[in-house]
Amino acid sequence: MAKKKTSRKELLKVTDEFLTFSSKVVNFITTHLRELKYAGIAIAILVVAYLGVTTYLRYVNKNGQNAYNTAYQTLTKEMKPDANPDNLRKSEELFIKVTDDYGLSKVARLALPQIAYLKFLDKKYDEAIVLYRKFLDKVSGNTEYELMANLALAACFEAKGDLKTAMETLIPVVEIPDNSFREPAMLSLARLYRLDNRPEKAREILNEFVEQHADSPLLPFAKAQL
């Protein structure tokens, strides 16, 4: 029996929904960045948004995709500083179910950084690092996913207090021009330089940000730190 094709109307609906969602994520971050305990949480939110968009648009493995979508939608309801721990645990369980029940599907690998993000929120940084590195192994050769994972790893190392490793992880993300994660990586690196008592390096990164990303929604935050 021939598979039922997804209609153009359905594809456009999915695209519109997630373009709207990703714009809401940017607005949330720029509005609430100062309220978050770690800028790393904002980075993790960007990771979640990026994965959600690319997953909906790229993969069609129906059963695994539906399970992933359910877990993802549960998670996005709790993308706020005062997230409900019970709902976060439920989301984690749903993502783990994706990896356990649909391990051969393409979306299974994308569940790994989502679980890692939830471990991060639960301050289980070592577990999050293991999962992000496992994800890196699975997406080797995909530059965007590698950059995303390194950005998230840097947030984990920062939260652990390992500033040196966090900076070493961020620098390659900053050095690659025109990538989706360069702007938040630059702001994170500037913050780490200040924490490491290297204010001149922080100013250098921030001035570069202002010069190169004049249209960024994060520009006011960069200017405020100069």
C-alpha cells in the first residue's frame, strides 16, 4: 500500500508553527536573560528550539517522530525559570522512551541532547556532559550539530566551575564565521573572560560582536557589558 503523502498545506502549517515558536524563543531570551541564574540556561533553550525546528522539518519516521514530538511539546511548556520539576521529569521520561523504543530512528539521536538539557537543569552536569558527547559522536561531520553540542557543553562546564574547559570548548564555535551559534557563543566567552579576570579579552569579544552583528537581537545585551 502506498504511503499517504503529507499535503503542502500540512507542511506549511508545521513550518509556520515552528517559525513562530522560534521567534518566541528569541523574544523570551532577550526579555528574561538577566533573570536567569545562568546564561547557560538561555543557551540550552536555544539548543532546544533549534532541534525542535530542524526535527519537524527534516524527519518523517512517523512513530519515532510522534513520540519525539510529544516529549518536545511537553518540554517547551516548561521553558521558563520557574519550571515545574514534575513536568520536567515527565519530559525526560518521554525522551528516554524515544531512545529506548525507537533507537533505530533518526530522531532517536536528537533525543540525546534534550535529555542532556534536562540533566543540566537538574544540575547533573557530568551526566549532561556524557550525553552531549555521545550526541557529538553520533552527528560527527554535521557542523551545525557539532557547534550546537559544543555550545551546550561549554554551558555545562561553566556551571561546574571549570572555566578553562568551557572557554576551550567555546573558542572553536566563535572562530567559525556565519554559523547559527556564534552570537551566543561570543557572549558566553566574554562572560567567561570576565570571570577569569581577563576584562580586556572580554571587551575585545564584545566589540567584535557589536561590529559584526549589528542586527542581532542580542546586541543590546552585548553593548550593556561594554
